[in-house]
Amino acid sequence: MAKTPKFANAKVFAWVDKWNKLCTPDSIVVVKGTKKEHFDICEMMVKKGQFIKLSAKKRPGCYLARSHESDVARVEGRTFICSKREIDAGPTNHWMDPVEMKKKMEKAYKGCMKGRTMYVIPFAMGPIGNPITQYGIEITDSPYVVVNMNIMTRTGDAVMKHLGKDGSFIPCIHSVGAPLKKGQKDVAWPCAKKIEDKYITQFPEDGEIWSFGSGYGGNALLGKKCFALRIASKLAKDQGWMAEHMLILTLTSPEKKQYHVTAAFPSACGKTNLAMMLPKLPGWKLQTIGDDIAWLKPGADGRLYAINPENGFFGVAPGTSNDSNPNALKSCKKDTIFTNVVLTPDGDIWWEDMGIKAPKEGIDWKGNPCYVCADDPYRMGPKPGMTKKEIKEMGYVAAHKNSRFTAPAVNCPVLDKDGFNGIFKKKPTGVPIDAILFGGRRPSTIPLVNEAKSWTHGVFMGSAAGSEVTAAVISDQIGQVRRDPMAMLPFFGYNVCDYFQHWLEMERTSADATKLPKIYFVNWFRKTADGKFMWPGFGDNSRVLKWICQRIEGQVKANETPIGNLPFAKDIDLANNEGREGFTVDPKMLKEILTVDVEGWKKEIATVGASYDEYDAKPSKDSKEASKTAHRVPKALRQVLADVTAALAK
Ligand code: GTP
Ligand code: SPV
Ligand code: MN
């Protein structure tokens, strides 16, 4: 049995000792967070066949991993919020009694690290020492998780030192759930293969995260969704701040005025892209602070101040090209881990819609050979000489739809270094937010941009968000529209109704509510009847950001409609509207996506009402305990719903 190492911090010792005894690893390594240690682990994984080292010339410091076919995305069906009372997890979460869940999971953890090394990762969510930053200790038996955590969070000695003798942290335990017998050879991607053997469990009241059976993304990199969203959203509610699934960007106008914008879009709906977008509009400059998560705290001046708790980007690979997101491509030029993309013969990587011609031959995400398509040099198929149509009909892709790159934020050429380090005007406050955007993937009905008439109306817009389900989650509903309030559906750490109420409270408790950000709803994804995007998106989205800045400054009028304030088409700046087909704005389409589709909206609002009914306390054994107002959709939001319904009927 491995001996538990000494730690200055008694709580860290107790956490590691507990799991050492239960999981019985062969050895224990405490992660120091040095470059050498990081690359030593990567090279060890190369030797074990778990990583492929990419060309030192084309992708220095880069590696490719291929996951098991059962382990390619978040598993929402196996994600649990284990509060004492079911009603506190709410109707959108899977729940189990925490005592029962711990008993059940402890059985699974028993001996689960046999034949493996247990890594102890001290990590920070946020710049070390920043007043908003929080800390964690993740125990894992996955070296893949260690090197990904090294990129996605700040790890190692500096964190341990900051924790000192009695600093607090969120304790996290993770195992791939695949112990090795004596002499048994490891596989390329160990995990529990059956979905029902995987558990992603949050204990919001204990502030603990227990994950078992998966090695992929948010299931295993526990600082990300489990901590920075599920656990943090509960902390934030209790302490009066917000933990949101939002990018943060800095926008500078030609007049050199700076704006900070956050945007909450569901998984694989455009956060990374907007966060590092290259504006098409001349004179506008955009810089990145974060691409997935924002922690926002109210300031004494009434404004909301935000930091990015992360240290890297876990970005969707397919679709990332020089046309769509050149800064993301540059971010993964070095020191990046790629998962489930295509390996090319020259030791580089490739994916669908990378804007680069496919190699003649490659290895697809499953490790099988793949070949350039006969009639489209930008596609690959599983057999030589296949046509685009044949490949499409098979539903074949060479890079998995949720294949990802894990890239260090410092690689991003447009990183706002001050903002990224939580600094504004030389103080560690985070950046003051001017606008909050909500959005989703909506082929119909939802206009390009819609401004909320008030904070409450904005909260309503967020609560009413819907989006097509994407490959970021293992689901049989991919492509169908589902309600995804504030893009947080999979990430609420508590009851969704109480979360809505918390958003409303931010206005009530603000030192100056007139300074709160203005709220907008955007939709880059409207489609024509024959399935073509009506708006070019990407760099052209700068045109919408400019309109938002002009609204903040009171420089343009808006079309006041029953659903909110829409731009007049003439106010969307079409400067530099040149480029390839599909990458320019069609003024006729622009008119259409700025018009209220009254019949579509009537249906939309009815669906929102139905979702509210579902959120209202479902009968559970706690229902009697629940008061009449808690755990119910706030009256103020029901009122907006009624007002919009009435206005549409006129
Ligand atoms: P998560 O990391 O899962 O939270 O996703 P995300 O919100 O960061 O999504 P991301 O920016 O990676 O975009 C996902 C997919 O949407 C990619 O394939 C993009 O090419 C595509 N996409 C992003 N922005 C736009 C846009 O403005 N228009 C269109 N048509 N597609 C977009
Ligand atoms: C998402 O699904 O929203 C992601 C990817 O950002 S994961 O980290 O796997 O949750
Ligand atoms: Mn995300």
C-alpha cells in the first residue's frame, strides 16, 4: 500500500489519506506544476500508448489522445446534485440522498486505483491570490486529467503554498474506475465502459465533488463544470455573487472606449468563437478574457465585476478554421492536447471544417484509417474514393463532433492579459461588465439581437433561453430544441427557481441598480427553409456588438416590439461587408432576422410557460416542507410572461 505523503495543511492530508485507504493506489504523486513534470507525464503516456506525440515542427509540445467510444462528452444522465432535500436540487437535476450516494460510490471506489498512480492536484480557479479566486484539491488516477488540469487551471506548489496550514479548498475525487490486476497491461483510454457505472456527483452542502468512471472533459476536469459552475453557483447564491456559463471579452471602439461583455450560450453554441473573434468592422478591437465561465461579484458602485476562473480553453475542434476563428487556431499551435481529432501522416492534426484540405490518408478519432473524399477535398471518409453524399449518408465524421483542444490561455494572441489576471485599473477587482448576452442555436423565430427593457425582462429572456442540443453531451436528442435557461441547464447546483430568484435579487441588492449591465438575447443561427445560415456569424457578429455599444451610449433608437427592443436594419453597420459566399451579410436576410415572427413567438412563449410549469415545485417528499414561494418560478417572471403574451395577442 502507498504511504500518504505529508502535507502542511491538515485538511489536505485528511482528504488524501481517506482516498488512499479506500482506492489503494500503487503510488501517490503530488503535482508540483512545473513544465518538466508536465512534459514528463506526457512522455510517459506516449510510452504507454495513451498519447501520440505530434510533429515537433508543426505542433511543438502537442499531443493527441483518443478516448474510448463510450466516453466522448459530458454525461448529463449520470450527473447528480446530492443536496439533503430533493427539492433543493430542483426539477432539472438528478438527485439522490447524499448519504446513500456516498455509500454507493464508496463501494465503487474500493480498490479502484489498484495498479495505478494516485495524483494529487492542488489547483486554483482564478488568479492565485485574487480575492474572488477559490481553490481545490483534485485526486485522480488519470495522468490525462493531470496534464489537462495543468492547462485549464493554475496547478501545483504555488497553490499549496497559498493554502498554507489551514486554507480551505473544494475537495474533489476522480477515478476512471478501471483498476489493473498485477501485470495487466493498461489500455489507451481506461474508463468504466457502461454508462450506468459512471457518476458525476456534486454535494453542494458539503462542497465536495465525487466523479467516477469517465475521463472526458467536464466529467473529469473537476475544476470546470463541477466546481466553477455547479458547486460555485450554490456558493454564489449563498454569498451574493454569480457563477455563470459565460465568456468574457473586452471590446475597444475606434474612439478607444472600452467595454466588457459576457455571453451565456449553451455548450457548443459559440462562446469560444465570440470570445476571441476577429471583428469584421474596421477600427474595432476585441480581446479575450475567458471563453466558458465567469464569476461575477457586485461592486460597491453597483456594477458587476467579473473574472475568468480558468487558465485555458477546452474548445470544440470541428468548425474551428482560419475563416471562423483564427485566434483559436493560433492558440493551439503549441503546448496543446488534442482529443478525438484526425492524425495526419506528417504528425499534424485535422478536423472537419478546419478550412484546410484533408490529407490523402489519416487516422480517424477511433484509430481507424480514413481517406480524402472523392469529390470534396475538405472531407474524409472511412474508405478510399467515397463521395461526399455517401459519407454524409453514413453519418461518418473523421474527427468526433465533440473533439476538443486543450490550449493554454497565454497562447491566445488577443488575450487581455490584465483582465485575464483579474486586474482592472491596477486593482484585482475583475472587470466591470457593460452588457450580458444570452443566446442559443435557434434555426427559426428568435431574432438576431433583442434588447431587454429592464433587468427583470433580461432575467426573463435568460430564463426563456432555448437551444438545439449539441454533441457536447451524450444524448439521443441532438438537434432538438430544449429549454436551457441561462445556458445553465446542465450546471445548476441548486433549484432552478431559486436560481431565477437569485438573478432578480442581484438588482434588488445592488448598490446602484442603474449601473447593472444591459441584457441582450442574440441568435447567430437562423436558417432558411433549405438549411442555410441567414447570418454569416463569427467576425460579422462585431456588427451586433457595435449596435449594443451604441445602445449603451444612447446613440441609436430601437424598434420597441412586444418581445423587446430590436435594431432597425439601417443601424446595423455593414462596413467591410465583403468576402466569400456565406461569409457576408445579405441585407434582405438581415431585414427578416430583425422582424418579429408573431405566430412563431406565440408558440415560443407557450413553450416557455410550459417550462415554467415544470420548474414549479414538482411533488416530492419535501414538498410539504417547501414554503409557498421558495422553489417556484418568481412572480415577476410570470408577470413578464403574461405581459409578452398579451402584447403579442394585440
Ligand atoms: P462549449 O465549449 O461546449 O461550452 O462551446 P462554445 O459555446 O464555446 O462553442 P464554440 O465557440 O466552440 O462553437 C461551437 C460550434 O459552433 C463550432 O463548430 C463553431 O464553428 C460554431 N459557431 C460558433 N459561432 C458561430 C457563429 O457565429 N455562426 C455559426 N454559424 N456557427 C458558429
Ligand atoms: C461544455 O459542454 O459546455 C463544455 C465542455 O465546455 S465540458 O468541459 O466537457 O463540459
Ligand atoms: Mn461550456
